[in-house]
Amino acid sequence: MVTTNPKSLRSRKLRTRKIIAALAKAYPEAECELTINSPIEVLIATILSAQCTDKMVNTVTPSLFRKYPTVTAYAQATPAAVEPMIRTLGLYRTKAKSIVNAARAIVDRHDGEVPDDLDQLVKLPGVGRKTANCVMVNAFGKPGIMCDTHCCRLVQRIGLTDQKDPEKIERALAELMPPEEWGLFSHRIIWHGRRLCHARKPDCDHCTLRQWCDHGGRKMNK
């Protein structure tokens, strides 16, 4: 069994608090950038966002949500009927199948109501932990750490964890901050990744987290 050095954990928690404060100051308005208004819309839009930008998802969801306003409407649809409405997005066939099958599972197992429990969400077809956490945070206001590509990349870059697997990153971050910080931290680190800390060419000169970052081997400050 691997144990955590308490001093190391205390140090990382203190560092994390400073990073949380810096992100809160930089992005006080951070929120989900998907256009969503109900739990089923959150679930569908998040499924669609896999390997796709929120901006692209927002171009197809208005017409999709009008045609399928409820869980039951999706459950009664077929993947073939959904596909043309999301064809401009990557992996649209797989996503159409996931949407319909998830809706049918919600009708069969949860009386047509999107569950507000992480363990139940991840049992739905096509729903992984990232999607489930997005639903927990954005549909129900419950704690969740949304480990998308931006979050995973940045928390490694600023040294909060050296884990590479998203689920392990999620668990590492959960150890460093209280649950009430999880959702806002996720939104803010994602915003930071989209706006400044890009994968190939981060804007280090204007980065609010620069003092904690060792990007390019330039370790600044613990």
C-alpha cells in the first residue's frame, strides 16, 4: 500500500490553496460554457463535448434540445434520427448511440429523471467520470472535479500531481482541497487552459499561476 508523506501533503495543500485563490481572482465569473438549462441538457451537451469544443457543441444543441425536450423524447428516438443533427461534431455516430442509450437507461432505471448520484451516473451507457462530474456540478450544484484535457494538462504542469490517468488525477485533487472547492476550481482551471495556458504555446508572461509553474524546466516557486 502506498502512503502519502504528511509533510508533503500539507505542503501541497497549502500550495493548492494559493493556486485556488489566484484562479478565483483571475476568473471570478468562471462557469460552464455549454448552453444548458436542465439536467438532461447538461448530460447531452457533455456527451457531445467529447473531443470537441463547447463552442461547436453550442451550434448544434439549440435545434437538438427543441426536437428532444425531455429524457423520454431521447429514449423514444433512434441513433439514426439523432445523427444528422450532430453530424458536424466528431464521433457523431458514437455520441448519438450514447445519447439514446443513456436516455433509455434513465427511463428504465430512474423513472425518467437524470440521477444526481455519481455512482449511478457512471453506470449509464456512454457516461464516464468526467461526464458524470460535469452533471453533478452543472446540473445539481454538487461537488465534482471535471478532469477534462485542460484540467489534466494544467494540474500536471503546475505540479499538483504527477498522475496522468484522469481518474487518478481526480482522486489526487480531491485530496488537496475541500469538496466545496471542486466545481469552481474545475471551471477556473479549464478557463485558464482555454485562455492562457495553451498546450503548445502557453502565455507564460501573462499567467496568474506562473510563480507555481515549472513549464519548460523553469521551476519558479513552491
